[in-house]
Amino acid sequence: MTTRPRISWSDLAGATVGVWGLGVEGGANLRKLRSLGVTPVIADDHPTVEDIDGIPVRPTAAGGWDALQACEVVVKTPGISRYRPEVVALEDHGVAVVGGLGLWLEETDRTRVVCVTGTKGKSTTTSVLGHLLSGLGRPCLVAGNIGRLPYDPEVPGGHEFTALEISSFQATDLACAPPVVALTSLHPDHLDWHGSVERYYADKLSICSRPGADLTIANGESAELRAEARWLGERIEWVEDGPAPWAAPLGLPGRHNRLNARVARACMVALGIEEADDEDALGAAARGFVALDSRLSEIGSVGGVSFVDDSLSTNALATMAALDAFAGRAVALIVGGADRGIDYGPLARQLARRAEPTLIVTLPANGPRIHRAIDEARGTGGGGEVRDTGDLDAAVELALRWAAPGSVVLLSPAAASFGQFKDYKERARAFRRAMEAHRPDDDEGSAAE
């Protein structure tokens, strides 16, 4: 495991600092530095503005790189791979390359923090954990990869705990960890960033053995996590599926979400929250939970056919869980997007075994590769028809022609949105528009708000 420099935000006051990459986390990094009285160098691979508050934004390839090399510390955004030659060159040049969450963890009370990571389920588990803690009278900030950064001056304080969703990108920037870390799942993903499955696994799991880590709460039904147990730290608590009637008010469909809720509860027990053992108190705290946008969200229906938005699904494991949530129902699955080199064999084999009527409609750019994987898996079962399309509108039209009343049109792409859409939210909006285009004028009330 690579050692990271033990630097905090406070250490950067008076230093020569670069901010590399904008976006959500880059903006928070810049605001934090400005609150410390630091005027940083700003570089971005593809800047959309020339300056921010009078500070020039330099293109990385046109002056930005040289400016970063002159810094003592560079705070990069997670999307910039640790394995890019430019990052390696900066470190070889003696520049400390760090991430904002790592800087924050160095100087916060980590006994009040839980880090949640995993290929699938980390966003839901983090959200459930934060909601339950707050519902039990322990205000909790839900932050990290989920969209808010705990060190951002624009994020209100006053919370007792912080539930941090940690991506594999962010995990590589951490030099320490809180005592409690949760792992929801493990499956190959983001191979374009990490370079290999082995490195992705090592990066994802590195948080379990960083200084300060004590207990890893892990999904005991993940064969991949079980196989990698040697990397999960000295103390592991395996959580398996079982009764969780208190979780019903959360309104989350599927067995996998019940397991996510049980992981969240185990985290609260590890934090010493006494009410975590009180079924009635947990049930009351679960009420009012608002599920994540584009995570198995039913957005409406057309002619008795349900439309479910799972655009947040960007890997095969999430799509496999979505299919499980609709066991017993006919499904037209819309799948495909940016190609990050992940293995679609497991998803293809699940589709080949599926007994219910199933149509698989693929999208560019990796749709043809998913199609081939399904064809290769057909020897293990039926599998359903596979049709390739050129865009989401065509995919929805084809799915709706096939679907009968009572069936589901499921957008669960198992891929990132980049290439055709700005992000998963834009993809979700396009899915809703495509559904609404097929809704009769007298059926406007069938769309979910």
C-alpha cells in the first residue's frame, strides 16, 4: 500500500498551493483555500472559464502544468487518476499531490466519522446511515462522493457525525481512516482510471488498513469481498441478509437494499449508538427517508407499463441488483453507455438465467460489447432478445413496443453516461422525456413527480 503524505488543510496556510481540476470537489477545494487566506494556482484539463474571482484558470497543457510543478502541494480532484504520468511526475519532482477529503480527515475527530465504500450500494448505505442517525437525534452530515464536502465553507456545520461516501478515486488520496469503515460490495469497475482489476481492488480496499482504521463492516454475501478478506484489516464484522422490519419505512425495494440498511445499522452499533438495538426507535427514525434520485425510482407509466429510472447504475453489479428487484416481472432492460473496459460476463449470465420475459436494449458505446457477452452466455439458459439501438429515444420506443401491461421498462445502464450525456442526471432527464413523448394526452397524470 502506497504511503500518502500526512497533510491537513491547516498545514496549507502560507504554502504555495495548486488546485488541479474544478467541478464539485475542485470548487470546494478552492473555497477552502481562500478561507485560509491562500491564493492558489488553478489548472484544469478543459477549463470553461478564464478566471475565478480574478485568479487565472490555466489549461493543464498550456501553462497549467508548469505552474503546478512550481507548487509545494497540489490538491487534485478525484477524477484525475493517481496513475497519470503527470501526477507521477509531480510527485517525483517533490510536489505533494493530495485530495481534499484526505486533508480533512487528518484534523477532524475521526471517531465521529464513518467511511462507506463499495462498487455498488455505497450511496444508499451512506444516505440511510445519515438519515437514521439524524432521526435518532444525532445530527449527521452526509458527504463525500455523494456531492457535499465536509470542509466546504458553504456546507453548514453543527452536526455530530459525518457519513462519508468514498469512491475508489478518493480512497487513493487518503493517508488515514476513521475507526469504522463499511464495505458494501466489490466488483470490477473504473478500469480506465485504475488500470487493472487488481489495482482497482487494492485502491478500493486500501482505506481498511490506513492508520486509524480499526473495524471493517463488510457485506458478508459478497464473494469478492470474502476472497479479499486479507486486505480488510485485522477486525472484520460480516453482515448478511436477514429480517429487518424496522427498515420497511425506508421504502427501498430489493433484497440488496435490505442488506444496505443492515450494514448502516451495524455502523451505528459500532459507533456506540444505543438506539441502534431498539427496533421501534429505528423504525421511527427510518420514516421520511428520501431515496436517491435515479436509483430504482419509478417515474411513471404508459399504458400500464412502469418506467423505472436507475440511471445512477454505472456498473454491472448495480444492474444485476436492479434486475433482482423485479424478479417475477417482465423487464425491458436498457443498458449501455461509456465503455470503461469492465467485464459484463456476470450480468450476461444472470440475464441468460432469467426465467421471466426479458428484452435487452443496448446503447452506445459499449452496447455491442454487452450484446456479444450475452450471446456468449446463452449456452447457460434462454436469456431473451437483444436489440442494439443508436440512442436513448430509440431504445425507449423499442422497449415500449415490446412491453405488455404490468411489465417494466428499466433504465439501468451498467455504464457511465459520458459520451452521450453530461452525467447520469442528464441521462435520467432524457429517459423521462422519452417516456412522456409516448404518453397519451389524457394520461398526463400517470407520471410520477
